[in-house]
Amino acid sequence: MEIDDTETPAEPSTAQKKRTRESSTEKSSSKKAKKSGGKKVSSTLKQLIEELLTDIPVVGGISEESSCATDARGIFLQLSDKIDNAETKNEDASRDLISSYFDFGEALFNRYKELNPTYGKEGARALIKNEVRKEISETKFSDDALKKRMERARKMFRIFNTIGKEG
């Protein structure tokens, strides 16, 4: 019986070793699958790039060597135009942001002019802050963030009101 007892513990240890080997082969096979998936993605990406490059119009009657140079210049021109468009959009967004701050500051100023004669400087500011807080909840802006936004709006209004707002 002693021999049976010694053989029984030995068998589970080999089974455990087999399991670890099996799990390690599963891991390596999953790694291989990921690598092959990456190759599929890169080949698909290459195909898409080639398709995009072939859509570039080439002027007729040009030799093959010069058409490659034309394709390259066409790509650079397209990419340069894309940069120009992005910069234009960025400039437009900046103008819109400044204009929005100006409009917000103008609305604050106009409301202040209405309330100042009745409630005084501090009373009018407190009422305006309460009105703005009612419309813009704390979930959207904290008190500090709302205060900063209102201050920026006032500054933008003061700056552009003195020099005049364009368009």
C-alpha cells in the first residue's frame, strides 16, 4: 500500500505539468493569431493606400517616369491643401470662440446695466451670478469654472468693445 500512496501523488504532479504546458501552448497560439491578424491589417492598409494613390488624376500624354513625379507632387499638393483647410478651420473656430465670449460678456454687461441702478454694483453682480447659475447647472460647470468663464467673457467684451467688434 505504501507504493500506491507514493504513486498517487506523483500522478497529479505530472497532470499539473501537462496542464501548464497545454495552457502555455494556448497562449502561444493566441499570440500567433494576433500576429497574423496584424499582417492582415497591414496588408489591408497597404491596399487602401494604393487605392487612394491611384485615384490621383494624371495628365494624359506624360511618360511613366514623369507621371510618378506628377503623382508625388499631387500627393504633396493634396496634403498641403489639407493642412491649409485644417488651419482655416482652426482660425474660424478661434474666431467663433472669441465671438462667443464677446457675446456672453455683452449679455452680462447689458444685464448689469439694467440691474445696477436698482440694486447697486454688488447687488447687480450677485443677481446676475444667480441668474446665470440657474441657467447653467453645476453639473455642467463648477462655481469656479463658471466664475472664470464669466470673467473671460467680461474681459473679451471690454477689449473688443473698446476697439469695435468686426462682423
